[in-house]
Amino acid sequence: DGGITQSPKYLFRKEGQNVTLSCEQNLNHDAMYWYRQDPGQGLRLIYYSQIVNDFQKGDIAEGYSVSREKKESFPLTVTSAQKNPTAFYLCASSTTARPYGYTFGSGTRLTVV
Amino acid sequence: KQEVTQIPAALSVPEGENLVLNCSFTDSAIYNLQWFRQDPGKGLTSLLLIQSSQREQTSGRLNASLDKSSGRSTLYIAASQPGDSATYLCAVDAGNMLTFGGGTRLMVKP
């Protein structure tokens, strides 16, 4: 079955610690995205990548970093510079040809302890 | 900058009712609009995608319409069921990414 796998499902971060969220897709999609969702709110774009070895900042990139070394993988690192990282993180992928339908993973819930 | 608004923010209806969820966007230069469903603590499931050249899409009891010129889309759910209880999100795609509305939280009571 084709899809997007996010891991872990739950993650706890101590103050001052960097953590990495995994996102893998086997849909052969070129583009991948990271979104953040806060309670009762819509999704906000953190970073996106349209091709391997290239990525762009979204609306709320500060305190986050990404890499895109393989087409299938787009890990997100939440750095200690992100002052309010507690949120639900969603990874998505899409084709780069219209109609650009998006597929989402099941999410990672990050909590600062 | 594209802004997407969904009204109402929350909706509670008895089972069997037909209902309409609204989505509006500020910039009509979009490639498509997508409706998603999100269950608590879960990811997003795509329900319907309407390309900019289309007026509506249907899937089972769901029908979504798009009026680009007025910046509006509606999601119509016929004969609602308790299993339809979830948050419904609309998102517009202007080429590189999706911009989401805040969602409508739907509760269908048996």
C-alpha cells in the first residue's frame, strides 16, 4: 500500500534539546511538506521541498530545519531555538503535476516536558 | 497573501440532517481546492479535490462546489450520520503549497 509514514507517533522533548521527526513516502511524489497544527487551529506550513536537495521556508520556519537527501524522505528537526514546539506535526506529499493532490501522514504529537 | 476562512467554526446537528460547510478565500488565482476530514489526534484524509476549471465534485453523500470568482466553496453532506463527526478542513492550492482554513468541527448526534 502506498502512503506516508510518520514516526514516532508521540515524542517528548526536554528544554534545550533538538529532536527529529521522521517522514517517509512510497508514493513516488516529488514534493514533500511539513505542517504544524495547534489546538483548534488550521495547519501552518513550516518547510517544503519540490525536489531532492532543495527546500524552501514556509510561513513559520524559525526554529526548524529540514533535509531532503532522498526523494522518499523529508525529516524535520525541531531545534532548541523553537520556543514553543508543543504541537501536532503533519507531513504531506504531492505530485508536481496538476492537479497536485496532497496525501498526509498520520502525524507526530510533540510535547515539551 | 491568501487567507482562507471557514464558517461555522463548530456545528452540532441531529442525525439525518443535510448540512452545508462554508469556505471562503481571498485570492481567486488558485489551481485547486481540497476538502479534508480530520478525526481527533489523526492525520488528514482527502475527501474531494476540485480543480480550478471545475464547478463541483461528488463522492457518495458528499458534494463540493467551487465558485472561483467569488472566492467560495461549499461542502454539502447529505443525510448526516454520527460517523461523520470530525473536523472538516478546506485548503486552497496556489501552486506551491496548501493554505488551510481553521476548520469546522462537526458533531452529528444520534
